[in-house]
Amino acid sequence: MIFDQEHAEDGVRAEAMGQAGDLAAFEAFCGRFGARFSRVEPRRRMRSYLRTLLANPGPTNSRTITESAGERGSKGVQRLLNAATWDEDGVRDDVRDIVVRALGDPWQGRLALSAERFHRRGSSSAGAVPTNRSRSQSVQIGLFLGYASTRGIGLVDRELLTSDAGEVNAHDTAEFGHCRYEHLAWQMIDRAIRAEVPFAWVSAGRCFGETGELSARLDTANIAYTIEVSPTYVVTTANLDVSTARSAVDQLPPSVWHRISHPDESGEYRVRDWAATDLRRTGGVLSSWLLAGRSISDPSDLEYYLCGGPASSILSDLARVAAGTRAVDACLAVARGELGLGDYQVRARRAWYRHMTLVIAAVAYWLIIDMAARGLSTSHDSLAVRPARSRPDAGAPWW
């Protein structure tokens, strides 16, 4: 994680505000995006927008940004998000380059996918679907791609989920279509591949694993992955037994469970019991497993993951990568609470993308400040990083 919650509230925000107040430092960061703006006015408003996201501890909206910029009304801010000429996808690419330059690790780096819900009033916002709780309330779902390594985590991409469904349950996302989730997830991964982002694994939450489309694409591309699946997800074991994930795990003997403790990106240790069973190979070069994580205090609390990776992978590696979605979820929670991720007042699709692009830029700035506070360089030789521990032969311990 780029920082824990206490650090974010007590230390990093103060440092970020201090750096933002230093005109030279803040201008240097914003200057990385200057070529994406054809006119000086939106470039200046972009700086004001980022400054407000970084400095305001409360909700961020057109009024707070307008006050921060010293403007009389909110038309300028709305124009920045809706009508001004600038390349939001180009800024996204620049943010990705900043994050990868700071965190890049071809051996232990990983892409992590997560989804975030945004409740809106009315149903005219792009991608918003009314909830069955109230026709005056609707929900938007944003998909986010994070990049994590042992040095930290940052956000590098975003997509807005759209649906043709007429109504969505307030606590369910199935009506949006899991195929759509997995299709957009692959688009973000494919962009990272084309940009030559160095990574070894992909981890994804449950909403990305229901149809098998994403895992099939990753298998075809020979990309190692862990994707959370539901207990009813149907798998085929190496013995060609077809069963649900829950049934396959229930049949495992106690001897295959191992208690594993490993640090997440926030530096905290998570201890769970883990086990894996071989699945039928899909014909690619990757081996396949069904991974299960079980709570120590509550054995009924189980998580299931569909995994594909090199045959030399060990159980602790799979467990560590599977926890990657927790890191990006925590990063999104901080961005929502501290950087205005969900505090937008726009309805157009392009305006949503522009707001989210500037938020992930603010996250990248916080990442740089946090790394500087920890004495870490934000530009390092990723190829000099040592590879992760692996199981070189069948005689090495699986766990």
C-alpha cells in the first residue's frame, strides 16, 4: 500500500500540502502533463484541480475547486471536465509511466483489478442504472487497475462500466454483466502490456471471475494470475472430477493446509490457512490451481481463487498475489476518503473519465511524496531487482 490510513491522515497529507505549496515542486509534477493540453487555461485549471484534491480534507466539488482557484463561478471547472480540449487518455498514460518508473519490478510487480461503486442522484449520469431501492437513486461502477510491488502501489487505469439493464439491486452487480467486467478488465491489462509495463502476475476480485473470459485470455497470453471466484464456480480437477469450488476444497485433507503469514503493501501481516489443488490444464504453458484461504478464527470464512502460473510457483507466492486485490481496495478507499474519488458533479461519460484521471494523478503524487518520506528513489532500475522465490524442483517445499 502507498500508505496506511493513519499515515495518510497525520503525515502524508501534510507533506503533500507542503509540496503542493512549493510552486517549483508542484509545477514540476504538473509539467509532466503539460503537452496534453493545447491551451494554457485548461492547463492552469488542471493544476488548481489537483491542488484542491491534495489539500482539501473534506468533500471535493465544483465549489471547493472554484474557491481554491479564486474564480467567481464553477463554469471554468465544468468546462475543464466537459468541453476543454485536452487528452485525458494521454494524461492517464503519463500517470502510468510515473507509477511504473517509481515502482517497476518485472519479477514481483503485479497488476491488481478492483471495482468501486458510486451512488448518484437521478439516472441521467453516464453508465448509471437506477437501483430498486429508489428510482431517484442510481449507481455507477468504475473499474480500476493498480500496479503494486514491494515498493508500494499506485493506480494506473480506469474504466466506466456501462449496462443496458433497466435496474440494478443496491448490493448486487450481476445485472451489469460479468462479461462486461472481464472485457473492460482485459482492455486495461492489454494497454499495460502494450506500454511494456513490467509485471509478473495479475490479481482480480470476484466480479472479474464469474464467466472465465478473463482467465481464458490470460491463459492464452501466458500471463500468471489469481482471480477470486464464488464458492459455486465450477472447476475440473486434475483427476477430471467436475465440481464446485466449495466441494473441491471440502475434499482436501487437513495435511494440505498451511498457515502462512506475509506482509501486504501496508506492511501489516495477514495470517490465514491456505491450500491449493491442481486443476486440469487448459493446454497452455501455465499450470492451474484452485487456491483457498481460510480464516483462523472462523473456518467457515473461505475465499476461493482460480490461479494460473509457472509450475515452479509455491503456495506462499499464490497467497501473496491473491492478497493483491486487498491492496488496491485499500488504495481506492483512501482515494475516496481523502482525494475526492467519488466527489464529482458530472454526468457526461468523458467528464467522468477526466475526473478519475486527475484523481489517479493525485494518487501518483501522494505516492511520490510517501516514497520520498521513506527515503526511496522514485526512479530506479527495475531490471536490477532480484526475482521472487520459486520452487526450482519438485523436492522443494510447496509452502
